[in-house]
Amino acid sequence: MSKQEIIPRLDTSAAGFEKRLELLLAWESVSDTEVHDAVTEIVRRVRNEGDTALLEFTNRFDGLQAEEAAVLEVPAERLDAALQKISAAEREALTIACERVRGYHERQRQESWQYTEADGTVLGQQITPLDRVGIYVPGGKASYPSSVLMNALPAQVAGVREIIMAVPTPRGEVNDLVFAAARLAGVTRVFTIGGAQAVAALAYGTHTVPRVDKIVGPGNIYVATAKRMVFGQVGIDMIAGPSEILVYCDGKTNPDWIAMDLFSQAEHDEDAQAILVAEDEDFLERVYDSIERLLPELARRDIAATSLANRGALIKVRDRDEAITLINHIAPEHLELSVENPEELLPQIRHAGAIFMGRFTPEALGDYCAGPNHVLPTSRTARFSSPLGVYDFQKRSSLIGCSAQGASELGKVASVLARGEGLEAHARSAEFRILK
């Protein structure tokens, strides 16, 4: 295998670098016509036929033989049993992760506030949680209990009364860790449904599955397309692309560590993206050697190899300033600052989903147990988006309460502006409150 076949090398000083970079970063998350048409039909039928269509699609796509939709709900005792069934080490790890994630998100909770002006007018903001949310969790062998914690716990901390989880069980495959995580994270009800049909059921409701106000959680292209389709009927978290990591290193971290950090994203799927940025060409060469040596050891080496070859890169930059400019342009989902004093760089980092500071903070810790949420903006959307958090499950209502004097003074201002806009009723409504 030639070196060029493992992972591309880019240099910011080389001709055509900008074009190569844009091709590397290009990702189109919009589904093709075939997927869009299939999802449209699934959503339409579940919306119109409810449980009948939901049951048909669940049996067809997940290889089940359920005779009624009611059996798709997981009894609470089954969740309790899963928590007891998993090993003591797994139970302890889930519990610690749960406590850390909950503790972090409790600091995000916003409270209502108001103030009173001199004339007695009261202004403020009332914070209320959503009533009911749906969390989608991939199922079967590719199950992620960490996704349960990251999606359910901020909703629970926000005060959401009902958290409805949808997790497919293809061919009846159940992951007890996922069920145990649901139990620990305070999930209210669990349904063994997946795909576009699960999204449609959560968005529109059926006799069995309750209608929710917002749907969050990762999924395949069918799930993502369905989420985009029902947006407006319900809220959604985001349309997520493949997982990403950008590591900026000063050349002093063990190259094996850096190689494994890149693998931690590349092993997700073939479209995941792993990029290393460094000024030291010799260090980039050492990391390359580590990649070449360690890659064959990975259980998911074929997936990681495809990811690195098609969407990965080792990028040489001139200096730290150029590295920071590049970081802000790429706006990575995960950013590792594997340098001596990462705090010094923070004021200059404007666009990143999560920032991992220092040599001893691999992104993998954030995926599971550090505390901050691992649901992060991808595909350069960190330029305008933020990690999932408690604020995604809270609403803000403005509070306005005018005293007689306040209404009189504001009425004069509103009257002028309303008449300027040609809205007479607005103006007269305000003018009625002007004290004579």
C-alpha cells in the first residue's frame, strides 16, 4: 500500500490547496430522489393510517412479526430487568456517565426573570419546558447507550414531563445497555420502532405512540430525511452529517495517541472525517507511520481505512495563526487542541462544536462520560449552531405588563410608529390607553 492511499497530505502553501480543501469538506446531507420519495410515502401513510401503517412498516423493515402496535411498547419492568441484567462494570460505568452528564447540564438550566421600570411597567421572560419530546436511538447491533443519556438527560433536567424513546430492534435484537440507559436517564416510555415510520409516529401521533413536540437524536438517511420533512409540525435538533474530528497538535504529543484519536472518528462510518493540522512536517510523518502501523489492528479497520482515504487529511500549516484560521474555516464538530497551553488559543477559536483541551483529553471521553453533550453540529454548521443542551428543551415567553402611566407613554410611541406603517387599528388600540 503506497502512502498516498492511506490518508491524503495537504499543505497550505501548495498551489490549489483551497480547492482541495473545499472538495475534502464537501458534504451533501440532502437525500436523493429515491430516498425522498420512499420517506414521503412512509410519512404520509403513518400520518393517515396511524398504527396500521406503523405496524406494517415496522414488521417489513425490522423483520418482526408483531400482530398489534401495543406490543411495540417496552414495559417498564423490562427496562428495570435490563439494568439488573447488564454486568456490574457496565452498570457502574452507565451510572457514573449519567451522573456526570446530568451534573453538567444542570448548570445550563435557565430561570425566568423580570424587572419593574420606574412607572410600574413589568418586563421579563418566562422559561417553561416542552411538554413531551421524542428521542430517536439507533438500534440492533449498532446501538449506542451514550445517545440515550445525551438526548434524554438534558430534557429531564429541563423539566420535560414525558420523554418518549424510539429504538428499532431489527430481527428482535435488543441491546440491554440501551434499555438500562433509558431507565437511568428517566425515559418515560420506550417503543421498539425505527426509521422514517418512527419519526412520523412521533411527529403526528398514533393510537399507540403519543405525539411529541420535538424530536432529537441521530439516525440514518431515512431518519434524517423524515426529520427534515416533519420539521414545522414538530421541532427537531438538527440534520446531522457524518462525525468529524480536527486535531491541532504542536508536535509534542505521542503520535500513536494522535493516530488513535483520528481513528476514533474514522471508525464511525466511511463518510466520517478525521483531520490533523500541524506545523511540524516531521511530526506529520511520524503520525502517518503510526496510522500505517496501528490501522491493521482495528476491528473496524476497513471502515476507518475508507474514511481516512476519502475524507481524511494530514495538513501542514505555516504557523499557529494559519492553523487557527483553518480551524475557524472548517468549524469542526470535535476540535482537539493537543498543545502545551490550549487555554491561550480559546479566545481565537470561534467555530467548533466541542473543544478538547490538552494532550490528555481525547474526544472519546466526550462521547461517553466527560459531561458535555456529544450531540454536536457537523458539516461546518458550528458556524451558527451549538451542542444539544437543556436550552433545546426549554421555551422562552416574553412578559409585558404595563401600568397605566407606562401604557400612556408607550402608547404615544406606538401610535406614531403604527400610523407610519399604515396600521390604524394598532394605533388606535395604543391611543385608547393614553391618559388625557
